Amino acid sequence: MKKKLLKSIVFLLYILLVLEIVLRIPFISDWLFISYKLKNLTYSGRLVSSSPSPLYWTITPNTEPEFEYPSYFLTFKKPRKVKIKINSQGFRGPDFNLQKPLNTIRIAFLGDSFTFGWGLDDRETFSEKICGH
């Protein structure tokens, strides 16, 4: 029984590794994510990208990039536009003073695209819901 379980886990890890490698091949990831469009893509400070693939975007401070991506409904696909604000410290949201005022609690949310609120307006992210500017 333990041998079967171990073989199953190794097989699952192998499949995940192969899938990860395949998805990182540029022409495959571009084909899969072709429905993504990006506005304000420049190298002069708005949004910097090392690849045309959405897997490699890097957002710079003091930017307001606009993303357009598909929203799927039961019978059709509708594009949704989302404009976000990256402040001068590189965080998502409004600017703030580095010098913390008295009686102020600060929380930094660090994480992945879920934490960032990928595909959501600034006011829809869970960090905004918790902090509530």
C-alpha cells in the first residue's frame, strides 16, 4: 500500500514538473494567454516587460497600467478592463508617507497574484477590504 502511494505521489510530481516546463516555453505560453492585452506598455517608466508573455510582467513604481482580459460567462466571453495604481514605494494603492504617524498600524501584504489582486480593481482587493482606506 505504501509503495503504491509513493509511486502515485512521484507520478503526480513528475506530471506537474513536465506541465511547468511546457508552460514556460514562450510560444506555448503566448498561445495560451493570447487573449490578454496590455495597455500602456512602454520602457520609459509606465510598465516594463522582459517578454511579451504575461508570465513575465514587471510593474514599476508610480504607474497606472491598464489590463484587459477576458471574463467568461455561460455563453460568451466579454473583455474586462482593469486599471490599477502602483504607488511610489512599489505597492498597490495610494501613496503614503514613509514616516509613520502616531497611533497608526501598518500592514504589508506580501504574496502572489492572489494577494496582489490580479484582475481586480484597487477597491476590490482583500488588502483594501481589510485596511479600508
